[in-house]
Amino acid sequence: MLPSRLARAALGGAVVAVALIAFSLTAFGATRARAQNATVRIALDWTPNVDYLGIYVAIDKGFFAKQGIDPKIIPYANTPAETLIKAGKTDLGISYPPDVIINRSQGLKYKAVAGLVAENTTALAVLASSPYTRPAQLNGKLYGGFGIQSDQPIVTAILKADGVAKPVFKQVVLNTGVTDALKAKRVAYSAVFGGVDDVTAALQGVKLRIFPYRKYLGAAGNYPNAVYVAGDATIAKDGPALARALTALQQGYEWAAKHPAAAEQILIDENKAALKNARAIVVATGNATAKTFVNASGTWGPLTDSDFAGLAKILANGGVIKTIPAPSELYTNALLPKG
């Protein structure tokens, strides 16, 4: 029997009431979840590039949201992560392992919390058309750098490893890009990130010959060339939030390593103003870089004592640091997901 109009109205009212209650509970749950979300500030170390594939994948795929994290991206403003961390202006930054060792030895209380890449792609670079076919031939030649403290001891160690008994390091601080300086023959050699700078140079019609650090320095030269860092105080105060953020980043970088083309498109879509005319560079460098995000087991982030031990000795031998910090002061894996 069909219900009467009154019965249908009552039934309809009951359904609406139930629906409103359910909606209210759902809305309350969503509001409560948002209220419990933690904001984690992530400072970029350069303009948009493929190093950030994991960040933007994690945003696009909802990995941060699933972890209850609202990421606040702090755009590059020519301010080192160390300065921002010291001033309490960021929770996570991107830095360079030699800088972590140097700054920690000088009293800055911070450490690496994840490797952005799993290996060192840094290399000395010369023009492919130059007569230099090995690092030893660069002894006494002019190096183009950017005033990085670790350059001299690292380059000196490479020259020694290639057979130079008493290396001579001569440097000029560049006010232009490495490729331009090499092309103009203002310098004989410089340092580049393999898979990025050499690939970009090739797209610009400039071929480079590179000498990877790890080839000449072994384990001491195979530190990840970029790491995420956080202050000790932030780790102590907001460790759970940082751990959730790093879980999202791990998912983002591992996804990017498996799906580089899709990750590259996400990066471009999320940074249209900066990258709308740079598709060729993003694709070429992304394809070369994505595979370096993860280790042999396909995992992103873990660091080891060997990522810092040999490098620290090189810096100490070069007089850049007086004492070598303990590994526990330089990095921690405690905030990464347990594999």
C-alpha cells in the first residue's frame, strides 16, 4: 500500500532529519579534522625545479592531507635554510651535507632528517671541447665557484685522489651561471649537479664533460647532494608533525620515482608562472633525476653514518672545521616511516 500524503511528508521529514544529523556529524568531523591539522613550513632552496617533484606530488595526490598536514611552501628568497631555521622561520629546509657539518660544528643546533636524493650527483665539470680529460689536469687551473666553504677541501681531495701530490686550488666567485662561465672560458672548471646542470647545458647546445665526486672519493663522495633539515628545537617540540610531513614527502618522492612523466606535469601545473616555458628542461632533468630519489630498495629518505663520516674528515683535513660532530648530531632517521 502506498503511504498517504501525510505519511510521505512525515517520512520525508524523518529522512531529511536523519540526513541533516548525518551531515552535521560529517561536517563536525571534517571541521575537527581540519582543526587538528598541523601546518608544516617547507622552505625551498631555489626556484621551482625537479628537486621539488616529491613536494608537489604529495600536495597534488593528497598525501599531506591524509597525514593531517597543511604544508606551507616558503618560496626561494636567496636565504639559506640555516638562516631560516635559526630565526624560527621554517620547520623544514633543504640544505647541502657539507653545510650541515660545517654549521653544526659552528654551533647551529639542527640536523638532516631525510635525504632528498639517495646518492651524490655532484661533479666537477669542464667543456667537452676542452683538453681536460681527468681531474688531475685541472690542478692550478681557475675554478668557478659561489663562495661555498667546502669547495676547496673537496676539490683538493679529488685532485689528490687522481694523483696530484700537492694540489693547487685557485678560485673565482662567479656572478653568472656555470654554463655561461665555462662557455665564455672565464674559468676552466666548476661544479655541477649531474642530471640537472649538464642536461640543461646540453639543451642549450653546450656539452660538458663531468667528473663525479663519488668516482674519485668513493664513499666519502657519495653523500646525498641535498637533504631536508630541521632544527633540534623543532624536532623536540613538533616531532610528530614533522614525521607525518616526512611520511607524505616519502610517498611523494617514491611516487615521482615511479611516474616521472606524471610528476613533471604536476610540477609544471603547480608552478605555471615559473615553468610555463620550461617544459623541455623539466622533462629532461626530471627523467634524469627521478631515479636518484630512492635507494636500491626503492625507499626515499634514509641516511647513514657513511653519508657524513668521510666528508667530515675531508672538511677537517681542509681546515674548514676543527672538530668532527658525532653522526647523531648530523642526522636522524627517527622521523621517517619505519620500513
